[in-house]
Amino acid sequence: MTLQNILILFALFFLVNFLRERRLQSRLLTAASILFVFALQPLVPIRNFDFWFPFAAIALSLVCWAAVTQSSAENPGLLSVLSAERTDFFLIFGCLLLVALTRLISVEGILTATRPPLLQYSLTAILILAFILIGLQRLEESLKKRIYTLLIILLLLVLILLKTPPLAWRTSAILRSWVGQSTESAAVTDLRWLGFSYIAFRLLSVVIDRSKGRRITASPGVFLTYVLFQQRLPPDRLTGWTISRKNWRSPPKTVPGISRLPVSGSQLVSSKNSFWQIPWRWSHSPLKTPDKSALPLGHG
């Protein structure tokens, strides 16, 4: 990560912090999550894959969202979801289209490490993604259970391909042959997919929770922000994370002499403070000896 990227991230953090409208905060984080996945992706020796790797991460996230989200029983299908979440879809696909169109602006990469692929390829991929989302949302719940298994197998398979050197070398050779590059130059280090392990475990946790019957109601924008915007390790669950987002402006809880910042059950400060984890701060009330029974372990 360059100094320029760090400064942009800090500027984004302060902008989100000062925005009072929760919807604007959510939209800004969604757009930033998508664009920064492309901007932070390092150069890949395989042609155009510094575009295709981030696109695949976003596509996998949206596919998982469409699979785990429950459709309305009265009006199933993506049309009912689009009517409620149309702004999120316009924003998501608009960002993808923006990155693809940067090919027409410069011969070098603007939001990507190198120039994006030809428009007929990138636009076709975006349309295919849209049709896949429509198909998944129209599936019955009984059929979606099979999709959960397929998604888990797919995510684990990609992880195995990336982390096993012989398989990574063979995969690199296959991808090079697809884009017309020499397979003799294939190397294990060619598959530089930024943050895929983190993203894969985020998606696996959601799909496994849904397969066990947990209800998933996050919007596509919130879901993408949860998956792509790396806030803490180990990854928090979607349910607890969305609850903490709802408590951004909630008043802090207090104990004698100490003011508690609004956090989720996993001690995570809300997303607007995601660069720092500040679980405690002293209040301006007169200092009293705190009740040790009210303090967490390790503070007694």
C-alpha cells in the first residue's frame, strides 16, 4: 500500500465519521470498498488479471449474497429486491462499469495496476453477473441448499489452488494460455489475489450460517462492505457486524468513573472507528473508584 492510498483511506475515514446520514455513510463505504479492491490489487504478471481478480472477488460476494438472501414469498425474484435495493445495485454496477471504462481514458491503469481488458470482455462479464444474480434469486429455497454446498466447495477449491504451489503453478500456466502468454514463464507467485483468503473466510462463514438456518437480511451494499472492507481480525460474523452498524449513534453505556464506547458484543468499535480499537475511555464525570465487578476481565 502506497502513501497515497493510506492518505485516501484516512480522508475517507474522516469523511464517513462526519457524515450524519446513515444511508450516505453506507453508500460511500460500499463505493469505496469496490474501488479500493481494484486500486489496492498489486500488479499480476498474467495479462488483465489485476482487473479480473478484484472483479471475481466482487462477483463471488454478490453471488453469495444472492444465494443466502431470502426472497419475498409474495413476490419472489430479483425484481422485488431491485425495487427495494435499486440504489445499491446502481451503485455497485456503476462502480464496476466505471473501472471498466477507464480503459478509454488512459493507456495505463488509473484504478487498476494496468489497463483494464477490452470493453467487450468486461461488459460481457458484468452482464453475465447480473443474469446469475437474477437466476439465483428466482431459485426455490430447496434448490438453494444445493447452491450452498457448491459455493463452499468452490471457495475451498480456490483456496487450495492458491495455497498449493504445484496447483498454483499449473493454474498460472492455464490462465497464461487463455490470455495468449507463454506458459513457460508461469510461476507460483503469479496468482497475486489480494486478500482472497480473508474474503473467502468471510463468505464461508455467511454461507455456512445460512445453511444452518440463520436468516440473512443484509442489503447488497452492506454485504459487500462487510466482505470487502477489512476491518478487524479475526473476521466478525455478519449478524453482529450489522448490529454494530445500527448502533453508530447510540449513546454510550457507562459504569462508575468509566465511559463505555458503543461497541458490538465482539468488542469491535463501530465501522467509523475501524482503524482503531478503543474499547474504553475515561469520562468527564468525577473520578470514583470503579466497581471491579462491573469491569471486564483484565481491568480489575
